[in-house]
Amino acid sequence: MSQLSYENLTGHWQRVSQTPDDVSLYPEQIEFRSDGCYLTVIDNEVFYEWQAGDYEIIDDSNVKIESSTDAMLTYKCYFENKVLNFINADGVKVTYQRMAS
């Protein structure tokens, strides 16, 4: 398992989990940039929890991500078998896999 860092988080990610909460809350693709900003590929007809904004790694297992309402929300975040996992305050888990460059 890789340690959470800006270097490990930076890049393009594709959502691989497909539960109803994942599909309704989190975008299919997200790019974390090394400058602490993120961008998403969104469907304009869907209001995702994440759209674009800032993120901050708090420690080796938590990250704050600016939500679509500008609130900084804390997520448990970890790597497992090359998959990036996020768990929100309600226990909803969403997983992403790094896209090929």
C-alpha cells in the first residue's frame, strides 16, 4: 500500500466503484494536480459532490477536498492494490483507479 502524498495522488483517475451513492455523488473522472487543485469531468445534468477546487492532504490517511458548495470536507483516503479509496463522513466509499498516461 502506498503512503498518501501529493506525489502519489497527482494524476488522472477513473471511478471504478458503481454503487448508487458513487454514481450520484462522485464524478467518473478526476485529476489531482500537484499544486493542490483538482478538476473533474462532469455531466452538466448531474450535481456532483466534487466538481473543481482545492484539496489538502491532512495526514497519511485523511484528505480535505473542496466540495461543490465550497465546503472543505474531510475524507479518509488510502491506496489498496493500486486503487485509490475515499470514505466520506457517512461511510460512503468511492474508489478510483489511475488512468494510463
